[in-house]
Amino acid sequence: MSLSSLRICSSIQFCRQSLITSSSRELYKLTKNIRHISTIVESRTTVFRGLSNDIVIAQVRNLHISSVNRMAQISEEKIGLVPIEETRRFMTDCFLKSKCSPENAKAMADLLAEADYRGHFSHGMNRLEMYINDLHKNSTDGNVIPEVLKESPATAWVDGKNGLGAVVGNFCMDLAIKKAKEVGVGVVTARRSNHYGIAGWYTMRAMHEGLIGMSGTNTSPLMTPTRSMEAGLGTNPLSFAAPADNGDSFVLDMATTAVAVGKIEIQRRKGEPIPHGWAHDSKGNLTTDAGVAFESACLAPLGGSEITSGYKGYGLGAMIEVLCGILSGSLFSNKVRKWTHFGSDAEADLGQFFIAIDPSCFAPGFTGRLSEMNDILRNLTPVDPEKPVLLAGDPEKNHMKKVDSDGGVRYTPNQIQTCTNLSQRLDVSPIKFIN
Amino acid sequence: MSLSSLRICSSIQFCRQSLITSSSRELYKLTKNIRHISTIVESRTTVFRGLSNDIVIAQVRNLHISSVNRMAQISEEKIGLVPIEETRRFMTDCFLKSKCSPENAKAMADLLAEADYRGHFSHGMNRLEMYINDLHKNSTDGNVIPEVLKESPATAWVDGKNGLGAVVGNFCMDLAIKKAKEVGVGVVTARRSNHYGIAGWYTMRAMHEGLIGMSGTNTSPLMTPTRSMEAGLGTNPLSFAAPADNGDSFVLDMATTAVAVGKIEIQRRKGEPIPHGWAHDSKGNLTTDAGVAFESACLAPLGGSEITSGYKGYGLGAMIEVLCGILSGSLFSNKVRKWTHFGSDAEADLGQFFIAIDPSCFAPGFTGRLSEMNDILRNLTPVDPEKPVLLAGDPEKNHMKKVDSDGGVRYTPNQIQTCTNLSQRLDVSPIKFIN
């Protein structure tokens, strides 16, 4: 058996027995054909069951370092077309086998499937294993129902009781919607929550009820405030959704950093630099070296450097923190646990806010005016006729159309392998492809 | 008499008889000493009273073009220390002589004086003449009281009745505060409003009541959405203010464009380029030529180009528009009148929103936690020990300390001359300096 075969099989063994690290995930990009990998895995994995995890981890790390350059030449080709319903079914089954009530399992599967449907793969099934691991080591409680701690006609303060993000988020936004329908507005904050996926899931929940939705969450510290050489806030996303006529809408869903870590990782894998304004090195200076940026994990706020008004992105991130951690009494700022919390069984204690506003309380004809604004913006003269001006939510709408047309979502070999591992680990029926 | 003396006197004549253009304002920066200019003006102006405005305007424009390079060498030195109370007194008197009720005159003077106190000179007395002109040509009504058109326990829709921005804004935020104290939150939108100065004025009004304040306004189209070669939205500012312990606070007040037009104008005057990411040329491409950027008046959204996530700043600007123009039923997007509306007597019909949230409806100890967050952020290790990490509102706090220490605000010769002109035009006691 060749060394590379040994390493591939070792890494798969590691994935089955332990948490998946980004290093081990990358191994699967060494080939473009997941079915070929699967064959190797199935035939050879048993040979290495006896290896200790430490040895496997060391091997995986070595391979990780040496393979970065090779991976740079590997395309991001996706294979494995999976209908959204099947994605949802598979994830529901995984959560059901991970100490979750049926309602809570469904809530999480719906959330993650929607992220993939909208093209936000980083926040979809990509995170399934992280959630599953948190449930198995009891750092998240899959059975709880959140509890209202304090309430007024237009507000509520909620204890998420360390429940799953979607469970807490749905509970809070539904409460905000109820209040908006009663008194015009509802503002709800949650403490003791967990990663709640795409913020847009919750704001669209309000939008589907004919309301304006707003939501945000704090996250692990990754953003370097202007002038700072260390992270002080998370990527702290904000979402805002509003309904227009004939099913059209405005759906903003954005981190308050310039980009997410994932974009830097892609550049690093390609061996290409990152644009000036995405991230800082460990000394707090903007860097265009993707490797340096990935190591420092110090994202620039939206706007980049001070001269291009990065302090505004920093200010927006801090505003989200005030509405999340400070208002709800959860952890906040650099007190939130690090993103790479493998091994920790402490609860995340994230803070989140949810706002619903009933537009019928204001000028009549809201949806018509929003449609008109959407038309104006989409029809502005583009710099490049091939690239029309888009509205917040348009890239997602385009992606959903493609998924509907294709009959499913195309996942990467990496993602499919993770699912294969999970299906074996949890004794869940494997995910099925159309082709 | 030399040609330059002729030109200086012509421009002053023009200022007295007509609207001040940026061209004529710049003339006063040709000297560092306003008292010297005043002497020339007083002794020679009468000679040119007979000149037609057209000739004077042509002369001023020629001088403007030829003097740009000379002005590049002129410092931005400020003279004329004026106590804030005197600034307020002078502006109140000007509004009283411009068809305003005493309450409305005071509201506007308080707003503009606060902007100067906080160091936002572009939004302070600098705009006095624009407001005065709008009042005299009846494009704004200085006497009206806004009217509530629709109300629910947590919301109100208000008709600003084309009143002054501060009058509409104070009315709306006070209503939002009242509702927040009753049911936890208040959301108020206004249609038919006017320029309302610094958005932070209204959010701090809520903050001084122990509440969280949020506010935004739409503005004249100046921002070029991502991929567009024409402006589609305004600078659409957002403010967010919250109280911490011992008088500390978090006060964000920012345009959703990378910078305001004023910053580009300063670079143009200095003959220096602008950073990549501030503005577009008339073809929609980012430019570093300050002259080109000033002519196109196409500001880049916060974030700059598409690769550095300028679409997020564009999305934020559109979000503000939804809460302002779309929710209130005012003008919106590129239907708002242009910034340079000289001669137009159409009302602005701007839309604005005002939100107040009572933090005592959520986790106890809000102000303490905010103080803790402020401490964490301010004490992050700075890249340059000489430049500590700041919090939103800190630059303004520093400016206010300096004003208190100096005993007043230092204005530019340009600003003082405008005040001198106004005092004569409106028969108002001239503004008094300490030195």
C-alpha cells in the first residue's frame, strides 16, 4: 500500500472516530471522484482501526501541510446531485440519532437545507457534523424548549436554555411576529443560544407573514476592530427581509466583516492572494497573503482599513453585539468562545435578537413601493451589460432557480464523504444521489 | 484696484444677493485672516452693487476654476472661537427671522449647534444658510407641527407636513420614546420631512432617556450601487445609540457610503488623490482622481468594490431606504431630488425612521455590560501605541472635551463670512467671537 493510500485511509479513520478538522476534510479534494474514494475507503479502512488517534492526527496534519500546493491545482468541482428533500431527510435522521426531539430535529434540518438551497453552503449541511458533535458531547441540548423570562406587549427576553440555534431562533422570531401582529412591533432577544445558521432564515419567517424581519447574532471573536491587532468581535451578521409584490422581496443577509473565513481559505487553497481589505496579519496590518490571513484569523471589518472607513464596519459589528450579547445578557465580545472549540464542552451562550415590524401600521401600499424600488435598482445602467445590478437576495433567488431546474443541490466530494461518515457513525440511511 | 480684489468683492456681492455655491465659499480660503477680508469687503463692496448677478456669477466661476491649485496650498486653519451658546443664539435669531416659530427655531439651532459641538461641521452651522434659503423660498415650512396619521401601541406613521428636519425628527423620536416606555418599543416613520442633520441627535435623545435609539434617513441620490454606473440611493445614514454607566455610551452615526462628498472635496482642493474605494467615475469604475469623483458625484457604498464586498454597503443603504421611503410613503431611491436643488421650490419629501427600545425589558444590568464591552474594545492592543482603539462616539467625545477646554468652537473664515452675510441679510446681531 502506498503512503498516499495510507494517509487517505488514516484520515477517514480519524473522521469516523473523532471530530473532523479542516485538515482532514481537505484530503477528499485530492480526487475529483467521490465514488472512487469510497471504494478505497470501504476496502481499506478496517486495516487501520487499530491505529491510535494521535498517530492518525499527526499523519493527517503532515499531509495537510504538504498537500496545500497540490490542492491549489484542484478544482472546486462538485458532484453528487441531491434533491433538497433528501438533504432534509438525511439531516433530520442524523439529528434524531443525536438526542434531539422530532420537532427540534426537523427545525435544524429545515434551517440547514434552506441554506444549501439558497447557495450558502458554508452555513448548510457543511455544519451538520459540528452540530452533531456538539449534541453528542452535550455542549448543546437537543431536547429543550426555550423559555420566556420577561415580557411586555412589544418585547420578550428569552432563555435559549442552551438549545439548538434553529429551535431558539424560531421560537423567538415567532414570538416577535405574534407581538408585531398585536401591537405593530415585536423585539425579542435570546441568551444561552447556539449557532443559528443563516440569519436570513428568521427574517424570512417574518417576511412570509407579511412583516419586515430583522435579526442578528454574535459569534466567536474573529474581527479585528480598526487600529487593533487582536480580534474583539465576531463576524456578527445582520439580516433584514421585507416582502414586495408577486413573491418578490428584499433579503439582506451579511456578516459585518468584509468577508467570511471561508473566502480566505479558498484563496489560500488556490495559492492566490486575497484583496487588500479582507484580513489582517497577527500584527494588525492588512495583508494580501491568504496563508498569513488564514493563520491569524483576524478578519477586517466591512470597509477594510481606517482610510476606507473600516471603522464603520467595526461600528456595525459592535451595534449587533449591543443588540445581542449586551441586551440579552449572554457572553459578548472576546468573551465568546473561540471558533475552534474542539474538545470544549462548555455551552456557547450566544446572544441573538429578532425584530418583526408590521408595515400595515405605516403608509398603505408598502409591497408596491418596495417592488418599485426593486425595479429601479435592478434596472440601473450596469457598468458591464453582462452583469446587471442585483438586489439583496437576488444571488440567492438565482441559485434557488438553478437548484429547482437541476432537481437538487450539487455537493462537493468533501461534503458527501462527511455524510457517508455520519451515516455510518449514526446508523442512518446514506444520502441518496440522483446521479 | 487689482483683479484679485475685484474678484473677492464680486464674490461677496454674489453671496449677499444669491445662494452661496461651493465656488463662492471657497473664495474665502484665499486668505487666512477673516478680519482682513472683512475690511476689504466693508470698504469696497458698495462699488459693485450695480453689477448684475450674471456677471458676478461668471467671475466667481472663473476664479473658482483658476484658484483650485492655489487653494491646494492653503491650510484648513480655523479662526474665530465662538462659544456654543453664542452659535446657538445666532442660529436661533436667523431662524426667527425666517418664518419660524420660536419652538421650531430653537429645535433647529439646538440640532446644528450639537453637530458643531460634536465635530460634525458639515452638518452644523455649515448648513444654516441652506435651511434659511429653503425657508425664504417656501420650500420648507418653518411653522408647522407634524401630525400623526396612524397609530398602534408600538408604532406611529407621521406626516412631517414639510416641516424642518429637527422639528419632524424630535416629534417622531419623542413619540417613539413614549411608546417604548409604555410597551417596550416604539417605531415611528415620517414622510414629507426635510434634511434632519446628524442622525445621532435623535438616537441620543432616546439614549438620554435610558433607551436604545435607532434612526436613519434617506437622502438625495449620490451612491452608485454595485455594478451600476449611476446613482440609485442616497448616503442613507444610520445611527444607533445606547447608554452605558457613568455617562459613557455607544453612539454610532454613519453614512452607508464609504465617505461623504465633503471628504472628496477636501482631497480635490489639496490636489491629492482619493483612496481606491471611495467613489466612481461617470462610467461606474472606481477612481482615485478626486476631481473626477467630485464631478461624477457617484459615491461608492461602504466596502468599495464588489471584491471587497461593496454590495454589503449597498445593501445597508437599501435597507435604510426600505425603513425610510418605502415604509413612510415618501419619495425614495432616485426619485428623491438632487442634492444641488438650487432654484427648486419643490418640497424634499424625505422619509425617516425612529426606533426606541427599553433595555429594562430584557436582561437586567444593560448599562454595566455595555460599559464592560466598551472597556474591552478600547483596551484591545493597538497596532500603533499612539493610536488607541476607539469606540463609536469616541472621536466626538474627544472633540467635545476640546471645545469645553477651549471655551468654544473654532470656525473657518469661510463659515464666519457666511454668518456675517446672514446677519446683514436677516438683520440679526452678528456672531461674537471670544478672540
